[in-house]
Amino acid sequence: MRNLKRALLAVFALLLVLVILAFVLENQQAVALLFFGWSGPELPVALLMILALLVGMVIGPILGLLLGRRTMRSRKYVG
């Protein structure tokens, strides 16, 4: 059973890598983003998407921690 779980995890990881590779290879066209008049450098779409994902993965937990602390403080004062 343990080997089956490892094999399924390995297959899932391999499929995930293949999907990511296909995404990157299919989105090689360069685009420049325009934000409030500021134009960024031309980068591949895949790179911009991955950067946006990574920024979200960093900001999301930080906001979760900050909001979690705020709700815990309000619960302490109510009780």
C-alpha cells in the first residue's frame, strides 16, 4: 500500500511537471504590461503568469496571518 501511494504521488508529480512545461512552451509570446501609465519590459506570458502566482503565494499567507491575528484580538476583548 505504501509503494502504491508513492507511485501515485510520483505519477501526479510527473503529470504536474508536464502540464507546467506545456504551459510554458505554449505561452512564449512576449507582452508588455501597462499599469497606470508605467510600461514594463516585454516578457513571455508564461513568465508573467508564474511571477503573479508566486507573488500571490507570498502575499496570501501574509494577509491570512495578519487577518487571523486581528480576529483573535477581537475575540479576546469580547470574551
